[in-house]
Amino acid sequence: MSEKNSYIGATIFDGQVMHEDCALLVTDERIDGIVDKDKVGADYKCARLEGGILSAGFIDLQVNGGGGILFNEMPTLKGIQIICDAHLKFGTTALFPTLITDTVDITKRALEAAVQAQSNNIPGFLGLHLEGPHISIEKKGAHKDDLIRPMTDEDLDLLCTAKSHLDNLLVTLAPESVSDEQVSVLTKLGIRVSLGHSAATAFKAEKFFMAGASSVTHLYNAMSPLTHREPGIVGAALNADKVYCGLIADGFHVDPDAINIALKMKTGEGKLYLVTDAMSTIGTEQEEFTLNDRKIQRKNGRLTLSDGTLAGADLDMISAVQFMAESTNCTKDEALRMASSYPANYLNIHQNHGRLTSGAYCNIVHLSNNLDLISVWQRGQIS
């Protein structure tokens, strides 16, 4: 028999607008809709909440690790489960485990693990993000330079084959290491291509957007900057109406004023969406860990290599939402959109994720009015 529940007492944010004095109706793992609180059917069991906000669960498209492990170090089904479980505690109900530039063997193992996660319907697993190895050495960031390389026909075939077994596959590439023809092949198969870790000109970036690249990875970071004579990837992305931009909102990767500029620019179809770029530290007391045999230190909210290079982020999604609402010109509801409905829009999965609308999965966060996390539901089950 189906389990029918209603939730009242909180403001309900459906992903677009706030609803007051309403009830959220749920049957099993799907949302039935939002109705006036006095019009809830007798067949729904009523749960009364003490104020706050109900919103769609967060979606994170760039998660390198969590729960004490990095996906690069454990590119397995168990690794994906650990990462998903770690981020659920911070409101992320769906995510992309992300593999940073690594060997061909590790990449294949990550793809195999992702296929297994999808076939096993692992809670929280939404797709896979491969960040590299086809990027620019000039803008490598924390990626290991001896693993960076151009895309070959074999690499292209590997990705195309993987997509036939995966609903969602995202790859971060640089024009220096791939051709626009290769990007066109990938995107025609439904693989999302994001430009990142690149020193490409604005002209080159625009050419790749025309070929099908649809986003940029962690806007401002590890990419050619906006200047008055060469707008770079930053300028091209901000100026492109349909291009989405991932953003790390932790106060270290991007200055709030730079975020405010991006907020003013990305008002078309392509939006800013929040990513954590989280490493293994999330949900742990870890002070250091290794990536590709290099030590990364955790101190005062920053993760760095020995030379001071930022190496991912010590960030969870609820903290990113709070930062946007408290430290930038972003409104509370827009911050929530950036963590839920916008990434869902980017992936074209908005009917199932990122909204509290009829037919969507019952992935919910209950927040205080100050955006503190109170409770999380994933596929109808409270965690």
C-alpha cells in the first residue's frame, strides 16, 4: 500500500516561488503537489513542521569526495556510496562524483563504477563528472601535469561508449586539448561538455560553445580572465546567454564582488549554479590527505597543495547556499535555485529533480528561516 504524507507549517519553495499556508503532498517517493493547508485529503498522514522553509534537495555536479575518501582514490561503487552518504547530511540529495585528471585505468574504473551505481539505483547518484585529463597545463590548478594529455580517438570512443550506459555524463575539457569536432560528437550523444582549466581566448571559447559546450567549470578559477582587450573564457561565458556556469561559493575561490558581477550578467537561459568541488574532508575531522601522491592540507576552511595552490574545496552545499545569501547580493530564493532548480535545468532533469512539483522525486530539505539545515528527505525517506 502506498504511503501518503502531507507536510504543513513551513513556507514551501517549489523551485520558483514561495508558498505560504500550504501543504506539500507526497506519495511514497514522489511529490503529488502543493495545496492549501485546509484542503489536504483525509488519506494523507499529516506532519506538522515548526516553521522554516521546505525546498528541493540540493544537486551538486562537482563532488570529488567526502566521508574521508576521494573518488580518485576509491573509484568504486563503495566509493560512490560513501560520497553520496556524506553529502546527504548537508542537504545534497543528488550528485555527480567527480574524477580529477588521472590515468586511463583509473578513468575506466570510475566509468565502470558509475554504470554500476546507476544500475544499482544508488541513492544520491545522479551521474558522473570527469574533470580532465584533457585540459590545459597552463591552467592545471591542482591537476597533476604529467597526467594531462590531448584527447585521442580511443578517449573519444571510451566516453561515447560510457554514455550509452549512463543517463548523465559531464566532462570538463579545454580547447587546448580537444577539437571542436570532438566536442560536437560528444554533445550530439547527450554528453554535457563544460570548458575549464583553460587559457583559451574568448573567440576560441565562443567557437566551442557553438560546437555544443554548454557550461564552464568553477567560473573564474583556472581559466583565462576577463580583461578589457581579451575577455577570455570568463568574459565569453558571462556574455553567452545560454551558457551555464558552475560556481564555488566559499569566500576563497571567488570574491563576493566578482560573484555579484556574475549574478548581474547571468540572467538569461544560462544561469549560475552552485558546486562544492568538495574533497574527502566533508563530514570528517581530516587535516590532510593525498591526491595523485601529493599532500593536501586543510586549514581555516582552505585546502591547498604545499605551494599554496587551492586544491578543491572544504565546502558543503548548505554552507554554499548560506554564503550566497549572507555575503553577496543574492536573494535567499535565488541561492536555493542555484543549488537545486538551476543545475536540474542545465541537465534537463527538472521534471524529476530540483523542484517540489507534481511528479518530482521527494528530495526535500527543511531549513530554518536563517537557512540552517533541519532535516533532509531523499526519495521520500527522512535521513
